[in-house]
Amino acid sequence: MQKKSGLLLILSWLSGLVGLVLGLVLEPMWFARFGSLMVLLSLMSEYLLLHNELNRLYVSLEKVDDSGDIPDLSPSKWHYKKVKLSHLTIILGTLIWGFGDLLI
């Protein structure tokens, strides 16, 4: 599941690039239309990241016993980076979706 979120982010950025090329070659409105795909794919990625992290936390909490041994519940640095990239992609995709045809 972790790899799916990364793949969705890559597809999101690729759709933005395809939209940019189509916007420059054919019609500027295509750039804005592909911005909506960027938002959709990055939202799907963010949902998977959140869902996977919650599942990991629930599994880790089940391992906690009365001995006082608490497992490390912090997410990895790579997880934080993908979450930040998802946020950035959602913001950029929204701007492209709303103003992409005017930018070209």
C-alpha cells in the first residue's frame, strides 16, 4: 500500500506535465483540465498514506502490554516527505485547475 501512494503521486505529476504539453500545443484549457487530475490523484495518495498510518498504529498498539514497553509509534521520514509532497501537489493542482488556462 505504501508503494501505491508513491505511484499515485508520480502519476499526478505526470498528468500535470501531460496537461502542460497539451496546453502549449493544442489549447490552454487542457492544462487546467489536467489540474483536476492532479488534485484527484494526490488526494487518493494522501488518503492511502493516512489509512496506512492508522492501520500501522492500531497494529502497534495491540502489541503494547502491561510491562510498560511502548513501541516506537512515530512515522518514518519518508512518510513525512510523501505527506508534504501530497499537500504541495494538491495546492499546485488546485491552482492549475483554477487558473491553468490563464497562465498559458
